Amino acid sequence: MTFDAIDAWWWPFLFILVGGWLATDAWRFLGVYLGDRISEDSDLLVLVRALATALVAAVIGNLIVFPSGALADTALALRLAAAAGGFLAYLCLGRKILVGIVAAELILLAGLWFE
């Protein structure tokens, strides 16, 4: 069955819903199934954590370098400064993720205010 198989208004929505569900939930079910069987110190779990961290870093990098929407109207230097400031706040103020996020947002908002 393909995307163009059925000519109905609801078909693209159903196709995307089922395709998105199959692509994500299969891995979730596998994670739940194997979750109790894998040691927290195992090489496999270290690899999974590294891959998840790399994917998040790639998404953040993509948002900084190639933004869309309102963020696209800001200067690259401001976006880089906000990311660096948020990371520094995270490191210096107790390694709390929320502190880093709020600091980055405040730097971005201050940059937009004074721009």
C-alpha cells in the first residue's frame, strides 16, 4: 500500500498516523520489553545513551544554525551566544537543566529586546 493508493481526504492522515506510530512505538515496546533485562552499566545501554544524546545535540545544532519561524529572524551570533550562555549557566549553577534552559531563553530575549 502506498501514499497514493486511496483517493480519499482522510487517507493521508491515516497513512501518516500509522506510519509514525509504527516507526516510534515498535522501539518503545522493545525498550519496555528489554528494559529490565539490561544492566545499567552494560555497553549496550551506554551506546543507547550516547546515540540519544547525539540525536538531541544534532536537533539543537540544527535549530541554532538553520532555524525556522521567528527564530530565523534573529542573528546567528545571538543564537550561538544564547546556547553558550545556557550551557555555561548549566555547568556553573549546579548542573540543572532547567537553569540552563532559562538562562539561554533570557539571553535570547535580552538580545531581541536590545536589537
